[in-house]
Amino acid sequence: MKIKMSKNLGLSMWTGIATAAGIAAITLATPVAPANAASLAVDLGSSGTGGVDTQDVEAGYEEWTIARDNTLDATPGTAEKLFSTTFGNYDSGSGPEAQINIIIEADDGENLDSRNRSATGTLADLVEDFWFGDVGGNYPAVFIRLQGIKAGDFVMTTYHNDTDFPGIATKALLNDVNGTDQPVGTVTDVADQLDGITFNFTSNGIDDVVVTLDWASTSRPVNINGFVISEAVTVPEPASLAMIGCAGLLMLQRSRRR
């Protein structure tokens, strides 16, 4: 008997067994990030210029700051940084390939701004600082562009909170190999509470993955405190695990009869 083998954690082997045994195909769950998954956590904040305090960086997070009421780099409203990570394959020409390049920009080249508030509670250092797009009271969408992520499935969480002006609703749209402008979540922030949008994306190892953050109801600033990206694994649904066991028993009975 010939059984097909493929990549998905060896599950295709069991799919082949189940098919040979006359059992329906195995259903896979949404990819999840195990506790020991490789991850990149980034805390966005203010650099301490423009009349604000220097950012307090959340433990376990990497710091990324811009000045308040200022722009970064040559292009207005654009920030760009390389991060070292085991799931990177970006070659900058000046460093190791185990990197990803992340670009955060405001729509239409508008300004990126930052604020440093005060916060208490869980991950307070992450909650208190944030970036947003701003141009004279107009609040553009903010894009996160991920370049040089190796092929695979990932889980990403973006955090959105302004402790001084809670109640802002933010939505996220995803562009990856599975489609463009895919709605992946909405969150309304609560003061001193860590509010985020968690979603899955797939990289083909070549094309950029782009997350669009925009206001969901009323025109308000799109705040982003930081984000976490983790490698994911796909596991079978509980019903599929039971089906795998049945398939194995059926195959064992068949082999004994022979």
C-alpha cells in the first residue's frame, strides 16, 4: 500500500491511512503558537524627545521608538527596522540572514506620531506607549509590512490602547498568500487593559505580509502599542485525532487478516 507523505507535522501519513481505511479526510485546526514557539515581541514608544519621557520597555520585548510630533527616516510617516529572529530570511546586505525587515507607515505618507502615557496593570510598560498616524486631526490607516519571513504559518497579535482616551475601535485587515484585505479582527480598547487582535497568517517566504490597521467606527487615531509574531503549528481537531486512532486500528486488523 502506498501512503503519501507531506509537510504538515506528518499528518498526511495518517491522512493516507485514513483514506486507505475508507475514512473521511482529516480536518486540521487553525495554526496555533505553542508555548516554546520562536517569537518576536516589539514594544513601540517615544524616544524621549518632543517633551515626553523616554519609553519604559516591556520586559521580553524589543524597543522601537520615534520622536513625538516628528517623522523618521527620509520618507515622512515611515519607520523601518531590522530584527533578528530565527524565522527571518531577509538579507539586508549588511547583516545575518536570520532577520526580518519591518516597515510601519501611515497611509498616504502622512506623519507617524507617538505618545507616552501612564498605565497600570498587566504589561503596563507595553500599554503606556504607542504610535499612531496623524495629520492635522485626520487619522490615516497604519500599515505594518513584514519582509523576509520564511515560509510557514504564524500567529500575530497587535496591541491597541490609549489610557487617556479609551473606547477607540480598531480593525485589522490582512494581505498574505491567502488573499488581500482579509478582515481578521476588531478590538475596542479599555483604559489600563491590554487589548489586542490575534490572527493567523501564512508566508510563502518571498512576498511581503501586510497588516492594515484602521479605525472601525468613528474617525479616531489608530493606536498601536506593539506586536508579537510567533511561529505556529497545525494540529488536528479532536474529532480528527479520534479518527486517526480508528484508522490505525482498522489498518492493524487488515494487516492481521493477511
